[in-house]
Amino acid sequence: MTVKTPAGDGSELSWFKSSHSNPDGAACVEVALTSVSIRIRDSKNHHSPHLSFAASEWAAFVSYAADH
């Protein structure tokens, strides 16, 4: 996992929220997919650094989280 500080606000990426997100947006993360990574950021603070995972790392995390 790496922490990326975006040059701008990350708007050049196509960010989306999970369908399981809280409707009022109180505690949400957003995800953006690139050809080489999965990016994660706080939906309330677009200017903060975001996390970047290799696709294989993200798949392992999602699989683990689904089982627990």
C-alpha cells in the first residue's frame, strides 16, 4: 500500500461511492480505478492524501473482508 498526495484534488480520476455507503455521506470513502491501481479517499476531504493499492492487494482485502 502507498499513500499518494494528489497534485490537485483528484478530480481527474473517476471517483465513486459504494452502494453500501451511508446516504447522508457522514462516513464514506470513494474509490477510483486506474489501469494499475485502486485509489481510496475520504469522500468529505478530497484534498487529503489518498491510498493506492495494486489490484491484487485490493482483491485480497475485499476477499478477506467478505469472509469476516
